[in-house]
Amino acid sequence: MKKNLFKVSALTLSAALLLTFAACSANTSTTQTPDNNAPASKAQVTSSAVKEVTLDEAINLALEHAKVTKEDAKFTKTQLDNDDKTANYEIEFNAGDKEYDYEVAVSDGRILKSEVEALRSAPAKVDTTKASPDASEPAPSAPAKENSGYISVDEAKQTALKAAGVAAEDAVFEKAEFDGNDLIPNFDVEFYANGYEYDYEINAKDGKVLASEKEKEAGKSVSATADYITADKAKEIALNHAGFKSADVSRLTATLDADDAIPHYEVEFRAGQYEYEYEISARNGNVIVADKELDF
């Protein structure tokens, strides 16, 4: 009988020891919880110190994520979106037979969205037809280089400068735009020089001056725009970004918007079956907006 009591007591003591050990283990794991949270807290401190990324940096991050080189990418959109809950850069490009769509956070370069799908239309090969357009394609409303019936936009600008007696290096062009809807197709040429605003209409067929106007410019004089890049430079930047030369495109225009928060040139042109729209900073030549869409 005593032996049985001894066995029961031993078992009871063992159970008590096991329960005590389990409680200690639970307390030990509980005390480690704050340490497990420490990395998250550290990450928050690190992310708060991250510098905002630029558009070019966002483009590089998207390309790196997609494993596509800049040389192989044809960009269709690169612009800032401040209207979203998280400010981001919308970046879209084509490479090979795929179409990529990215959203990159401005605050720290995080990839908020990444989509890739097969191109719905022919890829960049479409652009190879730009040198010899299909005969069925409608004629552009702006004078193409091969259309000998019209003078070029550069010739229209030179005519306006000569008529105004202004040297090219002294002029800041705001507009050089073809108007094919007028009774007489013409170029509307506007520029600033020596504190004056000049507005010319140049006959697109024979290069004669149809109308001219000159007035003192109170809002935007050359002194206010002397640090701006030229319209031709803005065109060059947009064409280089899209991967074209001036001879490859039609309807090429550049219009200065100096009243915006960021003074910029609105550059538009057509190549192949697409219409391109750019906003180029007038101060430093940065690409603010790049857009591309089918133009039937």
C-alpha cells in the first residue's frame, strides 16, 4: 500500500514539474515578442528616410523589374499621377511581342502595379513602314516632307523671321503649327524677340506672308523666357525619346505653355499608325508627359 502511495506521489510531482516547465516556456516566448517586432519598426524608420524617386529612376526600376533594356523598350506613356491614393509614375512600354504596364511609387520607388500581356497590335515593326507608308493610309492633314506641294515648317519659320527682321538666335518660338482647315492652308508662327510678340500666317504652298502682327509683350518677354530651351530643342528631345528622326514623322508641332506651373512645350507628331503627345519642360528639357495612341 505504501508503495502505491509513493508511486502516485511521484507521478503527481512529475506532472507538476512538467506544468511548471511549460509555463516558463510560454513566458519565455512571450518576452521575445517585442524583439520579433523590432525589424518592422526598423524598416519603418528606413522607409521614412527614403528620398523620392525621379521619373527617370522610376523608368529604370520598371525596366529592371521587367528585365528589359532601355534600348529594347518603346515607351507609350511615362507620366506622374498625383490623383491616386499613392502618388505614382505610370509607365507603359512595349518590348518584343509584349506590352508592359507599371505604377511606381514616387515616395520610395516601390512597384505598386506590374502587368504584362501580349501586344494586341503589331509591335514596333509597325514603325518600319513609316519610311514608306501604305498607300491605303489616309494622307496626313499636316504637310509631310515628301509632299512637295507645301513648304516645310522650318521654311515657314525662316520666312516669318526674315519678314520681322529678327535673327533666329534672338527668337523664342511659342508656336509653329500647320493649319490645313483654313481657306488657304498656312502655318501659324508665333515667337518672342526683344520684348515683342510676333504672329505670322505663312502660305503653306508658296511661302508668302498672309498676315502679320507685332505687339509689345507685357506678360512674357524674352527676358522672362531667355532661359527656356527652344521649340526645336523640345521637338528633338521628344523625337529622341520616341526613337524617331524628324524625317520619320509628320504633323510635328511644338507649342509653348508658359502659363502652367511648370512652363513646357506641348509636342505632337504622327508616326506609322500612332499619334504621339509630349510635354517637355521649357527650362531643363525633362520629359514630363509622354503619350501614344492609335490614330486611324
